[in-house]
Amino acid sequence: MDETYQKLFDYIKNAISETVPGKKIGIAYSGGVDSTLISKICFDMGYDITLLTIGFPESHDILFAKEVNEFLKYPHHVLEIDSESFPSICKKINQTIQTENLSWNENSIAFYYVSKLAKSLSLDTVVTANGIDELFCGYNAYREAYSEGESRIHQVMDEKLENELKMMKAVNLVASEFDVKIIQPLLHSKFIDYAKTIPISEKIHDSEDIYRKHIIRKLASQIDVPEISCNKRKKALQYGSKIHKALLKTR
């Protein structure tokens, strides 16, 4: 592994060590490159991991997570969302986080079910890969910003990070109902400061770049994350779980 990837690898491991105190953890898991990278690193660091996947029956995330884990063979549990109780859960979560922000509601709903699954397995800590999309140009917004130059990309990054940090506080408020803590190692201040120094060219190539996060994908491949995961295009949690579509029907 060359120096660039080794440094990123070491910073990720350090971020995990500094933010995840217990060795028995759940990992919010979709099968995508971000959650699979975090899972592989945590496993190799000696954590006792259980993959946690939620979604409506036959949703993309459930099917793809199972497919990728055929290679990994980690302990894996799935919670299928019940469509009948879903509207009342949405209403309760909206009252808890007190915002009409659609993305915040969708993510809080998703982590409500992740936390419920964790609690049923006697897990009190769930680790997520949140921060990778923000710091490594994972969103389509970075494609739109590319033509305006690096200063605009960094502006979008700061806006995305500010929103994510605030949103994860709302997520943890929801998770507290189950006495579960949601931890985001890659939103640790030291990792954020480091990740911002990585050249934009290592993250996104141009305004037509449909994959992005190239340095993350290359690192994942080098530590033997399955290629179907390394090459997976982004599909946000609320879409992969079908929560977005179901939530809109309740409004």
C-alpha cells in the first residue's frame, strides 16, 4: 500500500479507536463501499461486529447487503419495516426531532429501526460511515459544484458537514429511546481536518463523475473489500431502504 492510502487507512483506524470504546458493536450496513469499508476495518481491528440492515421487504439495501456479506461472512441481522405501523412511527419521530426537514426525518426514521434492531441483539453501540460522502465528494451536489472551482466544492463540503453533525444529534435523540448510541468516527474533528487536506482530484474527477470518492474506493479495494461493493454507486439510505417513498405517502 503506497503512502497516500496508508495515511488515510491509519487516520480511519485512529478515528475508530478514539471514538469507539467498546469492542462489541453493531454497524449500520447497506453493502455499499462506505459501510463495508468501515465494517472490514473494524473487524480487522478486533472489534466484535454485527452488521445491521433495515428496510422494507425486498428493498435494495436488504438484498444488496446480503449479497455482499456472502463474501464477508460477518454476523448479519436484518429488520424488515412493518408498513402498518410505519406511519405512527414517522409521526412519533417527527414530534421527537421537531423539524420538517425531509432528510432529517428520513434518516432519523432509519436509525430508529437500526437502534431497535441493535437493542434486540443487546447492542448499545452502533457505528456508521457517516462523513465519507461529505468529506470525499460522495453527493451529486459536488458534481454540480465542480464547474465552479475548488472553493465552491469546499463551501459545499462545509455546508454538508455542518448539516450532518447537527442531524446526527437528532438521530441520537431518537436512538436514545432504545439506550443505543450512534457513533460516527469519520465525523471526528481530527479526521475531518485531515480529510480536508486530501486533494479534490483524489475525490472527484469532473462534473460528469458518477462514482466519486475515488480514494475511498481504491483503499477499500486494497484491503480486500469485495469489488461489487467497491464499485457500487451511491444510493442514499432513505432510498435504498424505501423509507423515502413510504414517508412521502404519509404526508
